[in-house]
Amino acid sequence: MEERLDMQSPNWVNKNVAFIAERFPNCITETAEGIKIDFDLLQQELSADVIEGNKERYRLEWPGKREAIVTANLPTTKTLRPVREDSVDFDNTENLYIEGDNLEVLKLLQESYLGKIKMIYIDPPYNTGKDFVYKDNFSKDAQEELIESGQKDEYNQRLVANQETAGRYHSNWLSMMYPRLKLARNLLNKNGVIFASIDDHEAHNLKKLLDDIFGETNFIADLVVVSNLKGRNDKKYIATANERLLMYVKTDEFQEYGLSLPEEKLSDYREEDDEGKYRLIELRKRGGPDTRAERPNMFYPFFVNPENGEVSLEQDDTYSVEALPIKSNGVEGRWRWGKDTAKLRLKRLLGREVQSGDKYNIYEKDYLEQEGALKRIKPKSVMAGAAYSTDGATKKYRQIMGDIDFTNPKSVDFLNDLIEYTCAPDENAIVLDFFSGSGTTAHSTLELNAKDGGNRRFIMVQVPESIDESDKAYKKGFRTIPQIGIERIRRAAIKVKEHSGADIDYGFRVYRLDSSNMQDVYYKPQDYDQGQLDILADNVKSDRTADDLLAQVMLDWGLPLSLKIEQVEVSGKKVFKVAENSLYACFDSGIDEDFAKAIAQDEPLRIVFKDSGFKNDTAKTNVKQLLKQLSPETEMKVL
């Protein structure tokens, strides 16, 4: 029997059960519904103490958490359909823009992008009582959901207002965020990091949620981002001037790339020697435990050559002037380095006269270039500046989009810093934003790549939220947020290219979430009798194209959607070549032995056909056998 593609996202419940079964086979039991886990026994296996019933413990709970966990684990049969007319350089670009509910999109990306994302940035709904949250309910059919929410439209979106007066105000938001963050964590690589913008409404809950999913030990920082320099005076008691930015890493293998020095800091590197330009940093410790009494081993003398400022730990006729870490008030201070470190770094030290030959200070030479590259710095815990503000972000947005309004777009400079800090130019890093809004993260990725020649790629995901008819954007012909995001990225790419002339990837592939390409019989053949099966001889929906099928096949086979796609003709039939010979796909009819012989010459690693695409049953059998004989490494599947 030939192998068929599943054409649905991974079933994480089954994967998790298999994981437990491999390690704790004694905790697996059989029931009328099939294999299950004996959780009481598993709980005991994971404890060195005798477990006696439920005990109080520290953890995050809310009404609906169990349902949120189930929601994350449920597979989806939906797919992503390419939209070539909205894309730029579709066949060659490695950037993606996906329109659809981000929960189902994240499920679809689980195999193709598992452990491949370097950085995630999200700016989710802040749950202010005025914005929307997603209503996730996969147990009801489409009509029931439509009636219940009253929010579905032709785009199948599930957005509902979450009023502060709602009895499950915080719980609704947590249930919306949990499965998305859980699935997002799977996509991060071991060196990955996630940033989440939020304000005071849910900052405390988001931190607990991220602790729960990523682990408290992987929390890095709760950063302050000054988004309104003047402060919002419409707020009660306090004029709010900032938002929060939570940072978590996937594991302790995270490596930062750092930020380039700002122009005003470069001017500090005025002096130069054989090793390059440097600035001087005082070696005496300032602040904290900075006295001899507190760190006596950090108090010792240096000896300076008054002719050239060179430094030694031994006194002689050349190094004749003693230098001690004495504070301006006469208190004995201490150095930043111990004596052993000082011995290794003497050549990096310089003594300078500070009081007409009476006293010398010791300074470290901080070189601009280190190990062949310009010095890089860490971001501060408070990120402030006009470029980070909402006003600055809006101004930059309008320079591209004119009067196509978008409320509170994120700052390009702010995202530039996050991406630059985490993703080195030559890392081929993928940046994911699954609440992408106006597309700032994509704009920043393009701008930063043009600046430093990087090869970072982006994946943007945005639900097709409707635009209010009173907005200027609506009057300009825009009906959904993704339409604005796509146009912004297109315009930003043109402007960045004009300004920089850089040779980078300015394109992006647009995909739209939709129901499966396959007829229901593909998933539930037991629900159809023989007469119906004859009618549905072709199990692909009649309105689906070869492009549609290729996207679903790539997802099902775990291939990134960013791989290069070529279209060639073989024996008169259209064949898609994905990443050279990684995957061949032909969805034409009349597949026969001659076609198999021709395609086998390329020795593709994988090949897929429609089940109804073969000339006849005999041809289907012969094609499979010919491929085994002529190209034994080729894996063939049908859909």
C-alpha cells in the first residue's frame, strides 16, 4: 500500500503519549478509546516521595487553562494557500507573509519550522477592555461558532471584544495567549529568544504565563520602552510614558550579537596606538562595594613610568610613581580587577597624571575594534529616545504610507535594535512576528539587512481583522489589516532599495489560511459509502490549484515554505522543483511509465502525485516500481 501524506498539522497529543511511552512504559494502559496514560502512576514515577492526593502548589491557574492546553495540542487540517498576485518575487524570496488566525498558522508551521526560528517578537492585544481577543473553539462546527460569536465574516476570523466587565476578563486573555505561546516555543531554536510587548493591564499575567511555558530560569529581563516622551495625561493619577517588553530565551545556549555603537559614542575613541583606536576607562571601581574594606584583595599599588604612562606592578627607577585607588574624599577605594587579572592585562593599562605630578590614576584602554570586529554593546534595561516613541514611529510609517492611517504602529528603530541585538548578519536567522499588525517587524528586517548586508528572513502572521468604515484606510480601498501590512512591506522594500542600493532579498510570499485542499473523504473515508466514493474519485477540491497543493505538501513533509520553487516541464507535464531536487511535485493527469523514466533521471529526494493523476491503476503500480528501480533514493507519496 502506497504512503499517503497526512495533510494535517502534527497531533501533539499522540507525539507526547509516544514520548511518555518510550520512557515510562509502565504508565501506559489500554482503554476502550485506545492507548492512554495512567497519570497517577506517572506522577508517582516523577516523584521521590509518596504522592497522596492533590496538594497545594505554586503554579498559574485560571478557568479554561485545561481547555487552552487541549487547544494547543489539537491538530488542524487547514492549509496555507499561496497568493501570487499579492506577493513580490514569489519563486525566489525567502520571506513570508501569512494571513490568518495565528493559532492555526502556528500549528501548520510546527513541522516545517520546528526549532528553526532565532527570534520572535509579538505585540499582542493588551486586553485594555477596548481591543479584541481571539475566541478559540474548535469543538463546534462553523455554523455554531458563527452564531455564538457573531464575529465571523468571509475571512473566517474569530475576534470578540473582551470587556472589563466580563466575568472571565483575564481568563479569556490568558486562554487566548497560552496555546499560541506554547506552540511558538516549539519553533524557537536552542539559541532562540522571544520578546513580548505589553502594558500594565496584563504585564503581571504575561510574565507568569511565560514563566509557565519557558521556565522562570529562562527569564532575562523586564525592559522599559519609553513610547510616549510627554506621558499620557488621559491616564488617572500617573501620566504613562512607557510600555513593557518581556524577554525570555529558549535555553541557556542563547548568544547575543549585540548592538553597534551609536555615532555619539564613536567620538569617545579619540586616542590610538598600534592596536587601534581606544578610549580610557578608569580602573578604580565606582559604586557598590568600592572600598578597600569591602574588597581588600582589590587594593594594591601600580607603578607608572612618568615619561610614557606605561604601568607595572613592580617599582624600579623607570616605573617610579605609585598609583593607588584613593577616592576623592581620601577613603581607600579598590580596583575593578584583581592582581592576577592585572598581570595578564598590563599592556592595556595607562597611567595618567591628575594633580600636577602629585597623583596618578590608572585607566584601561577600551579598544574600538576587538578580535577583528567593531565593539558591540548591550541594550539598556530602559529603551528610550525619540525614535522609539509612538510619535516617531507614526512619522516614519506616514513617510511610506501617507494618510493610510494605522493606530500606534511600532517603531522601526526599536525593532531594528531587537533584531540586530539577537541576529548576526551572517546567521541566516528567521524572525517571526505572529501579531504583525502594520508589518513593522518586516520593515525593520529589510532595513537592517540593507544596512549591514545581513541575510535575516521574516515570517509575518496577521489575522484578517476588518478595518472600520470610518478610517481613512477604508476610504483608500483597504478592507483588512493584512492588506495594509502587505502594502507597507512592498513600499518599504522599494524605499529601502532606493536609499541603500543593497543587494538583498526584497520580496515576500503571501499565503492565506484556508480549509484543507482535500475533500472530507480524504480524512473520514469511513463516513462515505461506495456510491459516494465513486463521485469523489478525485479527493482534491475542485477549486484548488497546483500551487495550493504544493504548499500543503511542503507543510506536511516538513519543508520550509521559503525554499526556492521552480516550474519545469517534463514529458509535457508541469513539475514543481523545490530546492533543486529536494521535492518534485506533479499534479497533472495522465502520469505514466514514460513520465516516471524521465523524472527518475533527476533522482529527486521526494516526489508526490495526486492519487487521481495516474493514467490508470496499472500505471500507478508501474510508476512506483520504476522509481524504485531507476532512482532508489526517491521517496514517493500520493495525495
